Amino acid sequence: MASLIFLRSIRKTNKLLPFTYPISIINSYFLSSLCHQTDPQPQPSSQPPPVAKKVPFKVSAHGASWEDSYHWMSNTNDPDFLKHLHHENAYSEAFMADTRNLQQNLFSEMISRLPGQISTPPERWGPWLYYQYIPEEKEYPILCRKLAIENTNWVKRVINYPTIRSSNEQILLDWNEIAKEHGYVHVGTCRVSPDHNFLAYTIDVTGEEHFLLQVKDLQSGTHIPSIRVENVVSLAWAQDSHTLFYTLCDQTQRPYRVQYTTLGSDHVMVYTENDPSFCVDITSTKDGKFITVNSNTRTSSEEGTYLNQLICVYIIDANNPQDGLQKVHTRVSGVQFFLEHHKGFFYILTNASQKELFDANYYLARCHVNDIHLANWQKIIIPSKGSGIQDMDIFDEHIVLYLNKKDSPVICSIKMPIQSNDEKEMGIDDLDPWYFPFPSNSCSVLPGSNHDFMNSVYRVVLSSPVMPDLIVDYDMSRRTLSIVHQEEVSGVSSNEEHEWLNVSETYSCERKEVISHDGTLIPLTILYSHKTHKRGESCGILHGYGSYGEVLDKSWCSDRFSLLDRGWVVAFADVRGGGGGGGDDVSWHKRGSGMNKLNSIYDFVSCGEYLIKEGYVCKNQLGAIGHSAGGFLVAAAINMNPELFRAVILKVPFVDVCNTLLDPSLPLTLLDYEEFGNPQKELDFNLIMKYSPYDNIRRGVCYPSMLVTSSFHDSRVGVWEGVKYVSRVRERTCANCSRLVILKTNMSGGHFGEGGRFGHCEEMAYDYAFLMKVMGQFS
């Protein structure tokens, strides 16, 4: 919760899963090798699709051998590979040539819904008000600040940024200038020093996620030349505002080492994690008095936070940073610790029992700073049955707890210090909590930056598919709330001070529970227009992800109106393996990862079948979309039930799972073993071979029309994965259908693409135009 990036970032995803024998419930021998599509098909390009060369290559593991004739593509320096990518791009351009007007219309629609200038309300931290805005006609944000003025009316007026531009505004970082110089920009982490005189940040200007650390002197406006460190991930300042801690990555992009530098001096190594299956992360406690060093098997992403399965915590006194590390606890399988400091006590969110046994339920413990041995931890808050503590934030006078009650997000604040009862463990309701009021249709609750430890106001961003992003300040002392800002929507307005604006009168957002193959109820969110949706006749698109415990993004996105207003259904399947499903997120993740990974695929197929069976979507008019790990999910679902989907979009998909996980030299591979299994182990290997998309493509079977995207500089999912997948789809599946498969490779970007808000709209217009063309809804 210490990020200084206020604007929502494009969702970032990690890689996925593995490969070989077909899933047993499918019997492809009884399916015709002739194209069985009954609806008129869109005209493919007049030119034939590219045919990749095949080079014999045998792969072996655990006594099994198989041929991978497209293995040569993993050599991205091969001239034939580059030539093939250009041929594929030319084919996709020709295929989409007749949609250019449609793309332009869609792009214009999307741009028209965007405000001329996107801004974030100012957030006070110490003597400053920090905020971001994207200027008109610009792609990227600018990070700014102004000295705070006690007149609270100014804070309300500062939202209208065009009227308050003045010489008092200080620009800290302009993404647009970096992009102008390098052609690409991805800002990773920003940290302002405790005295507000320095800004440390990391940038990637290649798309390969090799982040460069830079430090800017905010008084002089110049950068400190001696601090330019490559491959940096996380940052934390010591209290002196001159000592900066940071983590370094190894050649596989694993954060493995902690170092620090005192501005202008040498760089000193603090800690090295030698186990290649563990990552290192650092952060500061909210009050800035300690720096925590976490060694764990899974790192947090900007998409959200997923729980670590093994963790070892160290602390550094931020007032005496040269004193070194102090261990909080040794690493224990399945035990996690999340630590904050408050007036001489450590508050620890953990699942460690007194006997150090794994327990999925997290509780809050406390101990004196000078006595951190586990045996002396006092359990002070135990969650009640049916709820769980998922996260915490701490302030001088309050602690904020993120809860999950009956599958719904809940936030409450409790006064600090907590007056515990030494005779019994207390529940949350024993401590007079204030539960923050939320709209009934809220699907996501994201914290603001909330940097200021002394603040009594907690900021959150609320959003749902039918509610524009809403920024709300909760005054924890007065137990009141105020709506700070909500994205404007054409035709929707209100003068009520505390009214949440939504578009539910025009667009329906339904939450259903779908029965999966084993009886588990899978949450399915369904979005459609009351005016244009035609029951049993509409087209639909099903989103899925289902890995790393990440919650599928269902927040507000005005781009979707371009589909909804044309009668489409947009649905979101919260399959196992992701987050936000039935029960607590930890168990939901575990029930769809590792040896349970097949559950994710079954769940997704069940949700697709439900949409058709219940008449939300017309049969043979259902599409699916998955990004990265979600690409694995969708591609595996196609292998399981190819007739279910008419069209799919696979964006930088992790589809060559077994081959990737068999190569530990590739970035992130070792860190993915927990999520998808380790094919070096025979039991894991046999399961992986059942569902890896690349190696289970069905022969002679009709497959959906496909748009597959890849990025040449992608360091998370190799560019060759999507290229190999498309080549094998064309080789094995129905020749007619495979002409409707296109591959589009970004030759300059990385895993997260490139471009800001206009680039995003351009990409979405292309995706939607593809769907409309292949669905026969070309208009």
C-alpha cells in the first residue's frame, strides 16, 4: 500500500501452465475432419496464411519422447524467425483490411467517452499534496505536487486541474517526456524520500522489464548521476532520506539481492537469497521506522497481491540502517507474515499457529519490538467464522482491515492502540469497528496511496462494471465519508452529496453461480444492455484468468459499451486458481493450482456452457479472451471443447507450458513451479502433459477463429510461444477454420504492450473489430 502511482495501471499478468496427452473426456476420433460450421464464415485474406518451416527436434522427459518441429523459433535471432513474424503480421493486416473503417469508428467511440484530461484528486502527505494527471492529447501521466494549503475548499477545487495550473505546481516525473526520448516507457516503482526532497523511481524503456533505478533531486530538478542501477525491482528509503535500499534481479529476472546506497557513495550488499525458487522484496513500515525484507516463493504484482506460500521476514531499523538485518522468523512451509509497526509494537498478519502448523485463516498478532520471538506473539484479533482477514494498513490512530465476508469485500477501521483482553482472543466485532459503507454493486475495492501515517482519512477507489470509478475518503475519527471524485458519464448526473452514480438502469450486471464438473459453484458476472440484448440471439465474450490467486478485473471500463450497445454480452468467470471466488481467496487459489489446475479449465468451460444454456448468448456466437495466464486458460478450454467458442483472443498467451517449464534458464520459470507444477517431477509432468495447450491441439478438428498477439521483447512469455501455437493450429486443425487464425506481433513492445490511453483504445478497437468480423456482426 506504499505505491505513489495513483492512476490505475494497465493490468499486468505473469505466465501460466504446461502439456502433452489429450484430455481424457474428449474423443477426437469421432469428430469430422470437415469444417462443420453452419453459419456463413467471414472471408479470410485472399492470400494464404504463412506456413512455418519445420525442423526436426526431439524432446524427452521421464521416458517419454515427442517431436517439437517448431522448437527452432525459440532462437529469436534466427533470420527465418524474423521473416516469419513479418509474414504473419502481413497476413493479419490483410485479414483485417476490410475492418479499417470499423476500427476507426470504434476508436472514435472509445475516445469520445474519455474525459479530455484525466486527473487524480490530490492526496496529502506531510506538507505536500500529490496528484497525477494526463494532459489533453497526451498518452501518459505526469506526477505533480503542490504545497498544501489549509483552506480545505482549495482541496475540493484542485480537482478541476485546468483552472489551477500555476507556477506553484512542481512536476516530479513526466512519462511523456521519457516516452518521447526512448519511444517506450514503463515506470515500475516510485518512492519519495521521507523529507520529500528526493524521488527514486525505476523505468523500463525497452519492453524487456529491465528496470533502471534513477534518483531525482526534487530541489534542483537534476538526477544524481552516481545512482543508475540496472535490474532493480523494489525500493525503500531509510529515515535519513539519503540511504536507499533496493532489490536486484538475476539473469532469470528473480529479485534475489538487497543492497543500499547512501546518495553519492558506494553500493553495499545487505542480503542474498541463494535458493532460486525464492524472491526477495523490500518495503517500509507505514511509519517509516523499519524496513522489512521478505524472502518468499511468490512476489506481489501491480494487479493485486497474492499470498506467499513460504516466507522469511527480516527487519532493518530505518533510523540505523547500517546495523544490518534482524530475523523475525525462520522459513516454515505454508506460513506467511505481513508486518507493520505502531509505537513500539509490531502488528503481524499471519496464519502461523502456536505450533507453526498451516492454517488458511489469517489472524492479527502483536509483540514488542524488543521481543519478536513467535512464542511471545499475542493473538489479538481472530476472524469470525465465514470471514477472513486479507490485508491491513496502519495509521497513528487507526488500523484498517481488509476482510472477505460471504465472498464480498469489506473494509473496517479500529481505533489504535488496540485494547486487548489478555484472557481471551477477540473477534473484530469486540473492538467497535467501523465498517466502511460501500455501494451494493461494487465489485472491486482498491486502496489509494494513503502514505501519511498521521492521517485519519482513508482513501479507496470503488468500481464495478456498471459504476464509474469512485474515489471516496473515509474519515475514521468522525466515521463519515465524502465522495472526492467520480468519472463523469454522459447523461448521468446527481446533486446528492453521498449518492453513488451508476448506469444500472441501462446496463444489467448480474452475478450467477455456475455448477462446475465436481459440483463447485463458480461465480460468473454477466453484463449486458437492457435495450439491445436479445435473449438467445446475442453474441458474447467470456473473460478468464484463473492463476496466482489474482482476482479477475471487473472494474469500470467504458470501452465495453462499444460491444454492449451492439447487443453483446460481456461475462467474467472467476474460476478456481484465481481470486475472488467462493470461500476465502487462499483456498480458491489452491483448488485451481498445481495438481488441481484442471479445475480452472473445467470451470471456464462450465461458465461458457451456462451462458448458452440460459440464453444469454446464442449458440455458436460465444467468444473468449485471456491475457497471459488467461491465454493458457482459454487455449486449454478450446482443446477441451472446441465447439463451444466461435472466436477467441489470446493476448501474449502462455501456451507452450511444458517446454517452458522444462527450461529453468528462462525468466520466471522456477517461480512458476508452485502454480503449475514442476515437470522435472514425474507426477507433475504427467498432469502437465494433459492440459498444456500447445501439445494438446486436436487433429482435423474445427477450431474457433483466433486473434493471437505476441511481443518481441516479452520477457515473461517468450514471443515464440504464440508463434509456435499458431503454427501448430494451422498444421493440425481444420484447414478452412485455420485460415481464420491470425497472429499479430508487436516488434517493439514487451509483455504489457505500449502506448497510453489512446494506444489502449486503438488496441481495443482492433480486438473488437476482429470479434465482430468473425462473428458475422460486421457493421
